[in-house]
Amino acid sequence: MTRFLRLLVYLFLLVGLGFIAASLYSPMQPLPPPPPLTGAVDRIVIEKAARRMQLFQDGQPVRTYQISLGFAPEGDKERQGDGKTPEGEFTIDRRNADSAFHLSVGLDYPRPKDRERAAKAGYSPGGDIFIHGQPNALPEGLKLKGDWTAGCIAVTNTEMREIWAVTPVGTKVEILP
């Protein structure tokens, strides 16, 4: 019987210590949203392998987003329909508020060297590469998983509204492998 009582005392001590420990720790609170961005960004850097896009102001990163890419993202875009996201230095050259995807900003792809390469090989280099939100047919708040675009860079609609507000035509974009 003494063995049973000792076991019972140990059990009560463990439970008591558990309650004390639980009272010392508060549950994790979600992080507050970052403050709104003010002013235009001067550069966007996209890291394809990390599925990450960063916005920069005055050389400092001010936002980081998780992204989706073209359905075959490995390597540089070569031709229409290859599902690849291009790599290199680009410039935002247009904005489309009436996109089939929730807002979009376009890149100046194909560049002259892309057109030349494709012409020599006898195929189209593709085009219409954008940073955009989710398909307009998708209910607000939902996000397609994985790499699903035809070569564009996709973010959530909320993120795209933020990007849209601070990304003028002329913004430099670097897409890394």
C-alpha cells in the first residue's frame, strides 16, 4: 500500500507542477500585421528556389512574401508554354487593374536577347509575365497551392493590393534562380 501511496503523491505533484508551469506561460498570440508601406518601392527581388519575393525601399527589405511560380519553374524561360518563370533583370512596364488575376504589374519580358534567341530557334519566347494575385474566379481569401502559373509570379490578393499600392511603372525587378 505504501508503494501505491507514493505513486499517488508523485502523480499529484506532477499534475500540480503542470498547472504551475501552465500558469507561467501564456498562449502564443498571433503577430500583429506589419505597418502599412508608405512611398514607392525601388526594387523587387524574387528568389525562385526559395519561393520568396522581397520589396526594397532605399536598399532595405520592407516586405517578404511567399510566392507561386510557373508550373515548371526550374531554369530560365525559353519559349511560350514552357511553364518557366524568367530569370534576370527586368522592369515593371505596365499595370493592369482589369487583369484576369487580382491586379497585376507586368515585366518587360521578353527582352531583345530573348526575342533574338527564340527567333534563331524558330519559336516564340512567350510573354505577358506578371506579378499578380489569385484568379478572379477564386473566392476572396483563398490561395492556390504550389506552382500553378504559366510563368508569372503569384501572391495572395491581400499581398497584391499592397504591392500594387507601392510599385510604379519603372520599378526594377531581379529574378534569381
